Amino acid sequence: MTLGARLLVADGVTAGYGTIEILHSVTLHVDAGEIVSIIGPNGAGKSTAFKTIVGFLRPRAGGIRFNGEDITGLRPDLVLRRGLAYVPQGRIVFPQMTAIGPA
């Protein structure tokens, strides 16, 4: 991938939870070599956008391309294999798992 080439493109993405629409035709792109920050208040749709991009949520409309390949609606494990991951903020990333120290 050459510097400045489109690495990630979300085009007209609409997504949400149940009947509630959170993202309304969101379009964004990230070029190779760029550092991009998404900022906004709680409830603005930042996490929903990332969860949709990496496949935790299925978009209702629009498309997502990563490294030139259509990844719209792919399962998260298949998106991860292509090199795109979602790492959430917080301490309870794996709530069902326990850690046991040395005996």
C-alpha cells in the first residue's frame, strides 16, 4: 500500500441497535500513513461506527472497504484476519474470563 492510498473507506453507512438507528449515512476515509482521531460526546456514535466497521454490527446501508477489499458485513474474525481490529476502552474486555495466579 503506497503512502496516501485509501486504506479504509466507509461510504454512506447506516447502522444501529434493534429499531434504533444510530449512524445516519456516515462517510469517512483513512489514507495509508494517516493518523485519524474520532472525537465526540458520549452517545455520538463513535463506538457504533467502529463496531460496524469491524463487523460486530451489520450496516443497514452503505459499504465498507479495507485495503481495497469489500468487508461490508463480514464477521469480526474475518475482518481481523485482514488486519483490522477493534480494541475497546475499559477494564472489562473479557468479562467471562478469570485470571488465576501461581499456586
